[in-house]
Amino acid sequence: MRKYIVQYNRKKCIGVGVCEAVNPERWSVSETRKADFRGAVFNEQTQLFELEINQNELDRMQIAADGCPKHAIQIIDKEAWKK
């Protein structure tokens, strides 16, 4: 099964909440008006929160990324990334 890396730049987030609306299992907007990305780990090198997902989660995560007005969510195909 294909794998993807979801990267989230919390500094760009303005708390619109599209991510939470389409994928509340992974996203919630906090009182500080920033989204919290459940299950993600902060990567010191990239300074981004990252989570590996599979094809089953891709559609809803892609809707969240496409709906983010600040483009704070990026999805990278793990196979293409290695090349």
C-alpha cells in the first residue's frame, strides 16, 4: 500500500478549521486558533509536524490540505520523495 507524509506548518495556521471539519479524527482547532494535528510528530530538521499515512486516509487529508487558505498542510508521496 502506498504511503504519504503529511507535513503541517503550525506557524502558518490561522485557525479557519477546514481541516477539523473534514477530518476531526486528526485535526482540532485549539483555543489559540491553531490546529492541532493528532498523531503527528514534530521534526526538528524541517520544523514541521509530520505524520505518515496510507491510501485510506489520503482523500480526507487532501481535502483538508486543499481547503487550508494558508497552505499549511502539504502531502508528499513517500515513493516519489525518495527518488
